[in-house]
Amino acid sequence: MPPKFKRHLNDDEVTGSVKSERRNLLEEDSDEEEDFFLGPSGPRFGPRNDKIRHVQNQVDEVIDVMQENITKVIERGERLDDLQDKSESLSDNATAFSNRAKQLRRQMWWRGCKMKAIIALVAVILLLVIIVLIVLKYHT
């Protein structure tokens, strides 16, 4: 107790009042159930208590719904994270596939050019052989 209140009372009176206060608190009917939010319950409150219980039930229902919604939002966030990871992976794979396809296209183009060049070279050699044979045949 603060000193300014004690200066008018002696220690015995203060101690006695604390003990009597404690006794009064313990002697009250403690059999009634009390809820922190609802207060004492019992027949003496009647319809008001029913209204309070009804409101408390509604609050409990809203709390349940909100907890379910929060759980769903968390699960949705996890699924979105998984989808984002998968889409990044697909994007990386698509880029790698595109680069490999370009490289393969270039290789195939060079292979085609080499084949055309070999065929052209063979054709030129055949023409030269034929021309040389014809010239040798008519020249001799």
C-alpha cells in the first residue's frame, strides 16, 4: 500500500482490513461458474445471459471460420510457392531447350551445307573425268 494511505492508519488496522477483505472474497459463493468473457452465469441473469451466450456462440463460429480461412490462405500460399518454383523450373528448361534447338539447327545446317558441297565436288570431278576422256578420245 502506498505510504500516503498508511500514514492515517496504524499497521494493525491495515493488516486487519486486508484479512477481512480476503475473508470476504473467500466466503462469497464460489460454486457458480464464471467465464472471463461472459461473467457469472446462472438463473439470476435470465434473457441477458442467453443473449450473451448467443453472441459468444456467434463469436466462436466467426473465430472458427476465420481460423479455417487463415489455414486455407496459408495452404494457398504454399501451393502458389510450389507453382512458382515449378514455373521457374519450366522456364529454365524451356530456355535450355530453345538454346539446344538453335545449336542443333546450326549443326544440321552446316551438315547440309557440307553434303551439298561434297555432292557438288563429286559432280565437278565426274564432269572433269568425262570431259578429259572425251578430249583424249578425240585427240588421239
